[in-house]
Amino acid sequence: MATVRSEDRVTPDDIRAKVREIEGSMETTAKEAAPIGIAVGVAVIVAVVVLSYALGRRRGRRRSTIVEIRRI
């Protein structure tokens, strides 16, 4: 059986320190990625609106009635 030295043991303080380190790096990454995410979101919304407009306009032209008035 292997002998565990006291310096090899993981203490609750070690775990807390590692969790704080991970949280800090996650916050930094999230702050750096936020502007890119906002720009992509706005671009997607604009694309959906333009596509909806174009498709609606096309459908409206196909289904519109042409009225012809003749004078006799």
C-alpha cells in the first residue's frame, strides 16, 4: 500500500483556491467575448428582418390582383 505524504494531500483550501482561479478566468473570457456575441446577435436579427421583408414582398407580388379598367 502506498504511503501518502502530508504534502501530497489535497486540502479544502487548495480546492477553494483552484475554484477561485477558474472563476476568475471564466469571468475574463466572458467579458472578452461579450462584444463579439452582441455583434453576431445584431447581425442575425438584421438578416432575419431583411429576409422576412424580401420573402413577404415576393409573396405579395405573386398573390396581388391586377385590375384592368377599359373605356369603351
